[in-house]
Amino acid sequence: MENRIKLHDRTFRVLIPEARIAEAVAAGAARINADYRERKNPIFLGVLNGSFMFLSDLMKRIEFNCEVSFVKLASYEGTSSSGAVRDLIGLGGDIEGRDVIIVEDIVDTGRSIAHMVETLRRKNPASIRICTLFYKPEAYSRTIPIDYPAMNIGNEFIVGYGLDYDQLGRNLKDVYVVTE
Ligand code: 5GP
Ligand code: MG
């Protein structure tokens, strides 16, 4: 494991090694397995790009029949006065009447996940729950419960295991934090 790495102009050091991430993923999967065993073919909805590595490791530990799909929140600046507009893209199949588990890389203020839940609710699923690898409880400012947070972290900027710093660092198997 390389202890210090450079991405663009910043230096990062290891915060959470691969083995600890694996333990948290396994514990999260065990909770989901216990809760969903009796449900009919739930759908895991990974939010791209950041969740790809977590979703992959999580799914290997899920012990019930399920579907897996990916969505993306595309943000762009609106030309009108409304500011940032965010579209949910990639939701192919019908989720009406289905149990949906959103899989996120990280929940910070909760703005993204709140938008995602609002958008999905309009499609009348039977239930929506949120699973996230990292959760920043001190930054979270929404009321929607975060059902399956695998790991809580402080208000620090992390990269690796899917998470990026300006698109770099997603391939790292450990999680790094920016140094001063
Ligand atoms: P929120 O909408 O909850 O404030 O932020 C969620 C999004 O912000 C995440 O999906 C992620 O793209 C980005 N983000 C928040 N905190 C971090 C962090 O510590 N590291 C990285 N790489 N992205 C973060
Ligand atoms: Mg994300």
C-alpha cells in the first residue's frame, strides 16, 4: 500500500485500508440480507460513477435473488435563473411496486440523495432504502433516514475505492484523505 499519493495538485495519505473497507462492506451486506430475505427480487440501484467498486463488492455478499442496475445524476447549469438542474439518467426498467435499494458511495449534505429519492418516489416503488459506503453525519442536513451507512466519517475529503478528486483516484483500493 502506497502511504502517500499525489492526484493533480494535492497530496493524500491512507485513511482507511482495504481490509477495513471489506469488513464494513460485509457488515452492511449482512444487515441487508437479514432485512430483505423475504422480499421479492429487490432492485439495487448503484449511483454512478462513485459507487461502482462498492456495489461490486457488496453484491458478491448478497444472498437473495435481486436485480442490479445503475443510474447517474447528471448536473448541468440551467440557462434560466433556476441554477443547477439535475436529471436522473439510466433508469431503464419499471420500478413501480418494487423494493429499491439505492447504493451510494458517500452521503455528505444529503442534497444528492434527497433529489434521487424524490425522483424515484414519483415512479411509485413499493419501498426505497438507502445504502451508502460512507456517511458524514455532521454534514448531513436532511430528514430522510440513511438506512445502511457502512462507515461514518468526519467532515474530511476522501478519495479512492470509487471516489475521485477531479476524476482521479477512483481505482485506488484503499481510501485516502487529503493532507494539508
Ligand atoms: P451531497 O449531495 O450529499 O452533499 O454530496 C454527495 C456527493 O458529493 C457525492 O456523491 C460525491 O460526489 C461528493 N462528495 C461528498 N463528499 C466527498 C468526499 O469526501 N470525497 C469525494 N471524492 N466526493 C465527495
Ligand atoms: Mg455519489
